[in-house]
Amino acid sequence: EQRGRMCDISQAEVVDPVKLCDRLRELWAKRDISELRAEARLGFSGLQEPLSGLLCLLEGCPATTRGKTNSLSQCILAEFVRWRRGHPHVTLKGQPDEQVNSLQLRALKLLSEAQPSIVDLLLDVYQLDCLDRGLLLAHIDKLQASGFYKEALLLSTKLGLQSELDVEKTCVPLILQDKLSLVESYVRGHRHLEEWLVKLLDSWCSPQFTIFELKRQYPQLGFSQHQAERLQSKVLSKQVFRLMQLFSFDSALCPNSVTKRKLDSLKYLMHKTFVEKGMSEESWSDHVQATVAESPELQAQLVGLLVKYRQHKLAAQWSLQYGVPKERLPYRVWEMQQKLPPVVQADSEDDTQSQKAWEPSQSDRDRYYQLPVGRESVHFVHTLEQLELCREVVLQPGSLVGVDMEWRASFGTLTCQRVALIQLATPGQVFLLDLCTADILQHPRTIQTIRALFMDPAILKLGYGMSADLKNLFTTWPDFRDEPLKMEGILDLLHVHKQMQCSCRGRGAQWPRVVEASEGTSEKGLSLLVQQVLGKPLNKMEQLSNWERRPLRNSQLRYAANDAYCLLDVYLTLSQDPACYSLPADLRCMPSSQNTNGKENKKPKEKTKQARCSVGTTENPQPVSSTSLAQAEETPLMAPQQLRVVCDNMLQGLGRYLRSLGVDVLMLENTDDHRVAAELARAEGRVILTCGQPYQTLKSQVGEGRCLALDCSDKARDQAVQVLRHFHVQLTSDDIFSRCQACNGDQYMKLPREEMAHLLKERGFIEESGEEKDEENWEEENNPITPPCPLPSRAPGTPRYSPHCRWAPTSDLDPQSLTFPSGAELQLHTVPPGLVPRVPVFFICTSCGKVFWEGSHFERVVNQFQDVLQLTEGSAASSNHL
């Protein structure tokens, strides 16, 4: 080794590390990288002590390189590693212990200021993992005391110090700084640390937890609004469930998050049943019992929610059934209990009655599509003998089969579900395959039947939105992932429906059975298609049933059979006169019919043509020819309310702009994975707005033309204009603020000035008349905006602004609790009392309770979108809304 070192020195003059550092810094400033590397290699050979000289060079590099992807120190260290490959004698081996310790301590000091990209190189060159553990731990403590939490965690992870450090001191500051991914990498592989992390986040989901405790514990961090939002129980519970799945923990480890999710499910059930009236009483009861289970807290919450929805008698019945303590009952519920007879458990009797009633009621027959076959033609397949009968009928060459699947409702969770029932309808018969029966689910004959059905091109399979069905089918049987299905002979009527919807725009009554949005609660999805083609919609009351509970009710069996059989009737009706619906003569030849496996057909010309006529025209914007422009001019205009989008979490500013213009917008949370957008788009028929790399991934997960890429560098206003023009949205002044920017609700309630003043006084927000006078100039003092433009003369107290939205009657507001049927509470505290005398009418969002009134913000939005705004005669272009 000594001879090799002397040979190096003989080939190059002895180099002063200080002068070499100055030279390298000079070359770095000139960005002469090739010369810098050559100079560094020559300099390394001239150093008497290369390892010590390297540290001198690194110590002399600029210290302001934190966070940069490239730096002088990184370049020097990388070149040293390359140089050392030809000089293997340059190591710590054989050097005195005191010198080795000195070099390691100097290298350790550099790690506190080094970039992550050079940490690994320093650890390897100076073998810091062999350094005394006490010195390493002391250095970690020093980093943490200096506020370098990220650097301390990364270094301790690379050195494997997790078991010797205080996990709370190491990880909690980074969690509070929204760096949970780093903490995950720190605890991964250490079972006790993984459990600690999940339990910690779950404890923050407790109702008793407040952020003020953390602020007192870590005063040096300084919480921003964004960081505080990340600590809300809604966000934290999502992280807890994600980590539970990632680390394979049982849900019993996270009682607070489980309770939070179940409480959210209860709230959804209440809204679905008592507001939308879209769930049967039996289904609602099944889900409530499964959700509440044996939890006293959820039982009490159930009673409270029922009271909020004015279901006092039902609240009294459930409170008696669960024995909710009197001290946790509202007085009115306890009073109602005294009037009820003793609770009789009549579930079995009700079930018997429901099993006997196969035929629907007369009102159901008058209103909804009816199954054209009798009960004897609906086969519930739960034995192998019945499965063989199903195979004989369904797998006949040339047959027509309607396919649908049911699974237990998950109420907002986006994980895949196991299929509980597969419906296969052929002309005259329906087979319901019970996958909750182990003999059917696990038998190879069942898998062979499904595989043979989907792979046979001679059998035409009909479905509607089959991507979700197939995804859950693959979750149920992993065999289909190991040996993928080859899909043949599939027609997804969802694509046919999109083509029909595009063709019917602007044709009005000329198109058969057009369902207008003004007809009240409009149908959607398959129910809308059935209504447009067959004249009556589907009864969807059992859609959210507990499909895993056995025995199934007759109403569930009838619903399941209907969902599959209606596909046959729709297809046969469309095939009889496809030109009437602007469809090709042979529906099976439609390009979209073969796109059920998630892979797009690479036909750019067809893509462009389809994109311009589909509901969600969303290909990446490209220059178009004059012919394309002419075709675009013929595309019918749409109202903002017809456009339904989901914005990626990188486009939240765009989402807020579109909401202010009346577009139906869902926005991802900052912590949501980009794939959530695809789930929402498929489930609700929305268009994805995204930017950057996620576009290619998301485009492959949704239907043709359902994903639009935007430029992140553009301002949100410019992005909004691009979206409006891309979809040919006709924007009028009455569309502005027709949707709540806070919650995306599209229903307001008008509250006159006198009633608002009465409520404020009644609730103590206005104590005396002098208070109003003192705050008379509140708007000018606290909201310095341009005064509103002069308005045309109107009758006193009449509203100057009337957006295109749904209007709720004043009776929807509970005068006692000031809540709406949605459960939202009127936000009286946001109304400045001094403004009441000058505001004739207040607008209240019934979904969140937020209060709006006329101001100058409307004028600013009008000015921003003047180039795409269609002003009509008599529109309130000069009215204002704040």
C-alpha cells in the first residue's frame, strides 16, 4: 500500500487541499463540469491523505446546498468514488484507531448539512456504521435539538438505529410537518414501531383529542393552516386505514378510526334514507344493525342522528332496543318512549312476510320497470345441481346473456369488495349465483363457468359499467389475476348510452323518451337508460342492500333479477330501430364494446372522432385542423350544471373556480392517491381533470375520452377557461355562484332580511339596536373591495340575484335546531350584524349551512370570465354576490 501511494505521488505533485478546493469552486461557478472532474481526479492522486483531503474539500464547499438536486459536494464525492475504484488501497483499513475515529467524526459532522444524495456515499466511504453507537446517538440527538428532524430520521434509518431511539421524539415532529411517508419508511420492518405509529394516529382520531395539546408540546414547529388540516380526524382516519392495510393489522388496534368510519356510514345512511329516500327500510335496518353492533357510543349516536332527522318515534324504538341510558337520550325521545308499548322483536315475522310477498305493489308496477318473467323463472343457484342447469342454459352458443354483480355496500371506501351475487339473465330465465355459499364459491366448476362465459365470442354478454364488476370479480377469485381472462363478445351498454346521450343533445323532443333534468329527481346510470329506452326507470331501493346477509329478501331477489334482465330488453329494443337512437345498425360493431378489459384501442383517428361526440371529451389538447374546427362548431352547447368533473389534488384552485361557475366538481384531498380520481370517475360518470405524470395512468383506468390533461404552469383562471371551451360550456351570469364553493351543493334557501335579523337577535348575535349601528361600516373596514356597480331600480327588498340552482322551501329549516334535513346547521355566526340592514335577501346553502349575500365578488368573477360569458338580455350582469 505504501509503494502504491508513493507511486501516485510520483505521478502528480503533492496537492494542497485548500488550493484544490478553491480551484474546484472556480470551475463549478463556470459550470465547466468536464474540466472539474479531470481536475478532481488529478487532485485526488496528489493528496497525501486522500480520505482526510476529501473531507477538507467537502468542508470547503458552499453550505447553502440543502434541498438542491445537484451540488459541488455531490460532484466531488461521486468523482472520488469513481477514482477510488482504481485505487483500492485508499480505505480506513490499516490506519491507526485514533485517526480513523477522527475521520469518522468529521464525516459525521458533515452529515448534518449534507444532501440525502451524498449521505449513502459518506456512510460507505468512512464506514460510519462501525462508529461507536453512543457517538451516533449523540449526533442524532444534536440534530433533533437543532430542528433537523428529517436529517436525523434519514440518518438513523440508514444506520439502523430505530430500536435505540425515542420513536416519539424522532417521528412526531415529522408527522406534524406532513412528512408521514418518511415516518413510514422509518418504522417499516419493525413490527412494534409499525404498531406504535398506527396507534398514535388512531389516538389523534379520538373526539377528546385537540391540536392545542400538540401545539403546547411542540411550540417550536409553528403550525400552518395546511398542517392543521392534515390533523383533522377525517384525514387521519384515512391514513390509519391505509396503514392498517399496508402493515396487515387488525381493525381492533384502531377503535377510534373504526368508530369514526362507522359514524360516517351512519350519517350517509341517514341522508340516503331520509333525504334522498333511496333505500328501503329493510336495507337501512340491516346496515344500521351491522354498523352499530355492540358499541354503546354508536348506539347513542344513532339515536342522536335520528332526532336530527326528526325521526323521534324511530329514535325511541331503537333506543329501547339497545337500552341506551336515559342520561344520553334527548328529552323528547325519552318522552316518546313512555308512549310506546314494550318493544317486540318482530324481525323474524317481518322477514317471513317479506319472503311471501314476491309480487311488487301496484304503485311500484305503475312507476318502475317490471321483471317480465315469473318467480319460477328466477333460479337462486346455491347447489352444484343448480349450477349445472345454469351452465346448460347460459353457455349455449349464440345465446344472449345479461351480466350484473352485487356486493355489500362499502359507503365511500374505495377498496375492492368481494362479489356476493352474480346475475346471469337469458331470455325467459335468470340465474342468481350465490357466492356466499362456500360450495359454489370454492368449487372449480364455478370458476370454469365464469371463464367459459367471458371467453366465448359466440355468446354476447351485456353489461353496464362492467369495469367495477370485473375488478371486484378479480378480487373474489385471484385465479383470474394469475391466469387473466380473455374477454370476447362483450357489449358494455354504458358506452352505447354515452353515444345516445351525445346524439340526443339539441334534439329535444325528437329523441324518444328524453328525461329532462327539470323533472325533479332525475334518474342516472342504468336506470336512466332503461327509462329512456323502455319508458320506466328501475326501482333502486335495494341497490345498497347488505348482499352478504342470508336469506335474501324477495325484494332483493327481484331487484337483482331486474338489473340483469333489463339489459336484454334494452339491447333488443335498441336493435329493432337503432337509427332512431342515432346508433349503428349492429351495436356489437361499436368500437367501445370491446374496451372492457381496461386497455384502449390505439386508433387515434377514431379516438378524435369519438372524443368530440362523447359526454366527456377529454383527450390531451392538440392543434386541430379546419375540418376538426368545423365539426366542433356543430357540437351542441352544454350548461355548466351538465358538466360533472373530479379534480386531481394538484388542481384544487381550478376546482374552486369551476364551482363558482356552477360546474359540479369533486376535489381530491391532498393525501388522496391519484387513483381515487379514477374510482370516482367510474362510479359517478365524471370527467377527470389532472396535470403532469398522473394523466397517462388515469387515462388508462377510465373510459374513452374521460381524462383531460391541463398545464400546471397555467393560472387557475386560464385553466378554467380552457375547460369551458373544451366542453363547449355556455356560461351565463346566472350560473355564477349557482353552486356552493365550500361543499359543492346546488340547493339554496332564500331568507329575507327580517327573518335573518330575528334569528340573530333570538340567538344572541344582536343584543341591542346600538350594536348594529356600531358595525354599520363593517364591509368597508374589513372587506376592502371595489364598491358594487349601480344597479337598476327595483322594488325594495327584492333579490337582485337569482342563480340557476334548486331552491329549498323555508320549512326545510328546523326553527329549534336551525338545521336542514341534510344535517347541516345554519352558520349564523358568519353573518356580520351590521350588514343585515343593507342586505334584502340572504342565500343559505342547505348542504353545509354557509350563508351568502350580495356583494362585489360577483362583479369580479364576471370580469374574469368576460371572454367566455354569454350575457343574455335581462340577466343580472351587474348584480353582486359575496
